[in-house]
Amino acid sequence: MSTALGAHPSTPVWKSGPMHWLAIGVATIGLLGAFFDALHFMFDTWGAVEEYSYGYFVPVIAAFLIWRKAEVLREHRLQGQWSGLVLIALALFLLAAGHLSAIRLIGQYGFVVAVFGVAVCAIGWRGTRHIAIPLAFLVFMIPLPQFLLLDLSNSLQLVSSQWGVALIRLFDISVHLEGNVIDLGTMKLQVVEACSGLRYLFPLMVLGVLAAYFFHGAWWKRALIVLSTVPLTIGINSLRIGLIGVTVEHWGREMAEGILHDFEGWFMFMICLALLIGEMALLARWGRNGQSLRAVFGVDPPVPVAPGSPISERPASTPAWAAAAALAAACVYMLASPQRDQSPPARQAFSAFPMELPGGWRAQSERIGADVLAILALDDYFMANYSRVDEPPVNFYTAYYASQSGGGSTHSPRTCLPGGGWAMTDLKTVDVALPAAAGATLAPLRVNRVLIQQGDSRQLVYYWFRGRGRQLTDEFEVKWFILSDGITMNRSDCALVRLITPLARNEDVQRADRRLTDFLAQVQPLLPAYAPD
């Protein structure tokens, strides 16, 4: 049984005095005001993106975890330290970078760094060490960069589809898988982003970290609890996809739609949670000193102070007031400074793009479905099949993003093509020598050249990213220039350009290269009007 803190007459109980709390309060208000724009955007993301809807609970949980450490914090005098100002300076640098580039994500991470800085200035490194995990827990409230979210979602879709199809085949159902499209013969089911498993993975990881925090066992057991949330999510999501395929085969497509589909998702998440609890029970029993889960898992409140205990007041430290002053000044500056919205240059809409090009190229336009457009979150696009007499067509697709600061991001074919069932058999970066077009000599263009295959079908793909005077092929280089150009140019507009041509049976790849090169020579001079330099 626990005893009240301070029961021994000689045990001092340290509490923060009014001036100490005032310094912390001023620092907190300044912190929230300075990072208001970044935090406001984060709150909007929680409400708009279902994968992050758990974010509202993270600050509340972190506050609860800190409250549980009150007993330990009362045992020490805990003086603030000046080194916390280094963290605050770093946080304000991240805030400035996020503000100048209009990338709020940078400021959101800066907020967490600033929270650590305030803690060090108020209670020193000794006190901060006791609440480091609750403070670090705040990282879970920050949305991932959009390109990482897309890559993770695509990977989970492919793995879950493969495992789900394996389950469907166990029921002696004929099924074919192309990327994340499950073909049952009578109908096709696409494993979209909503079925990727991220809506399980993120909240389950948060619960896994909490469970490991309250689990009193060996470090490897705690690590296993957290790491196991990933295979648990993939396995249960694959089970869900497999069961949907089986039920759709027997009772129709409505089994994969509407309220029933959503209920299946919640039910599977409850199974994930039950399996996680079962895993902890097994780990508690594992080893020589095996115990019950109840014995090693506890969420006890802090022990109250015993009546009559000697109370010592913790004075306000100078570093805490310095942190309050720095954050208050940053708050005033950020609230007074104008909003730095990015302003891309004027451009022509893709609706004006010519449907006929020199060299005999004639186009037949194509449209993208509303559900796919919602995922792409682009501002303008053009897609059409251009063809010449007696030659396979060239599919020309370009997507324009006026700003990528708010989380919107170009979708790279490197991650999207496998989702359609295409295997990349040859991927490399090449410099394409373009023939003269309209009497003008064109500089060589660096592109990603990909040969893709699905069954007996082969296609050749060129793609690259253009905008702000650059032609880029590396996805991570694109992300870097979004940051640097956001600061120096106040722009992050960009366009993905992609060309695809099918290869006829026994057609030489070099001939397909020449076809794309000829088409590219006609298109390249036109692009600056639609995706400005």
C-alpha cells in the first residue's frame, strides 16, 4: 500500500510558489500565442483527416502523465537552468523557418521543442528528466509530412492487399490481384487509402506507447509492445480485407460499403486492442518471475501530501522569467506580423492546353474521377492521349500545385504505379536529348525513365517535377526546395509531368524512347506558361 508523501517529519515537500507559477503561466501564454498559426493548422488537420482524429486526446493524455509525476517532482527543489533558453532559441528558429516558408509542420515540431525548453527553464534538467516521456508524447499529435503519409499508405495498401487475397484464396475463391485492386471476376475491389490500415496504426501506436509506459517490466518487453502494433495493424487490416472479399463474393457489393463497412473497421480495431492486451498478459507471465497483468500494469494517481508535512516553496527562477520574456516577445511579433501567404505567379489554366501539336499529334482528353481528385488534392491538371498515325499513343499527364506549404504534395509515380499493379522493371535517371522544335534548339532534359510491366503488357514512363526554374527528378530534392524556395522566393508551386506510352508486342524499347522524345520536344516549350519558372 502506498503512503502519503511527507509522512516522515524530516521529508521536505517542495511546491512552486505564486511567482514561479506566474512565470510558467506567462511562458505558456507566450508559447501558445507565438505558435498559434502552426497549432491552428494542426487542429484543422485533426478534424479534416480521419487518420489524425485521435490528436485531440494527445495533449490531454500528456497532461495526465505529467500530473502523475507530481509526487516525484515534490521531492526535489528543482531549480531552472539557463540551458533551456538554447532549446527555446532552437524552437523560435524552427518557428521562423516555418513562418517564412509557410510550412506549418516545421513550427509544430518547434512547439514541442519549446515545451521542453520551458520545462528546463522552470524545473531544470533533473525535473525535466522525470516528465520527458510525457512531453515527448506530444510528438504524436503532429501530422506526418504528406509525402511520408502517402508512401506509408501505399505500402500498407499493397501489403494488406496481398495478405487479404491470400485469405480469400483459403476459401477456394478465384481471385486475382493487380497492385491494390482485387479482381473477383464478377467485380473489382480497390483497397483505397481509407483501407490502408493507417486509421488503425496511428491510434494503436499511441495506445501501444501508453501501454508500454504503464507496463512495469523489462525494457525489451516494453519495446515489443510498441513495435508489435505495426504487424498487428497489418494482420488485422488484411483480415478485414479478406473477409470483405469473401462476404462480397457471397452476399454482394453492399458488404463493402456504407455503415456495415465502417462497423467492420471499428470491430477490427477492437480486436487489435484485445490482442495487444493479450500480448501484455503473455509478456507479464514470461520469465522466471512471471506475474499477472494486474501486478505489472498500473495507472496509480500520485500519492497525496500528508497533513502536517513541512512545505518548502520553490522560488521563481530567473531562467523561467527569461523564457517567459522571450516567448512573450515572440508572441507579440508573430501576432503583429502579417500572414505570409505564398503567391505563385500568374499562369495559364490547363484547359487552354492545345489538343493538336506539330508533328501530327492529336489528343483525346481524359478525366480523373472525383474520388481520385480528392486524394490528389491538386489545383489544376491535364490528361490526354496524344497519338500519331500508325503509332501507339502517348498519355500526357501533368498536375499543378499552387502551394505545397499546407500539406498538399505531388504524388510521385514511384509510389502510385505499383498501386495499379504495375511492376517497375527498370528505373533510372537519364538526360534526354530533345530534337529541335519550331526552329528552336532545346537543351537536354533530365527525367526519370521507368519501364513498367503488368503480365504481358509493357509501358515506358518518363516523369519529372518542374517549377520555380527547376527541373527535378529526385523526390527528396523536391521537398528540400519546397522549404528553401518557400523562404527565399515565398513560393512552393510545382508541377508533376508524366508521359506514358505502351509498347506493342515485340516492339523495341528504343522505338518507344524515340516516340516519347519526339512528343516531349513539342510539349517542353509549352510548359512554362502552365507551370511557371
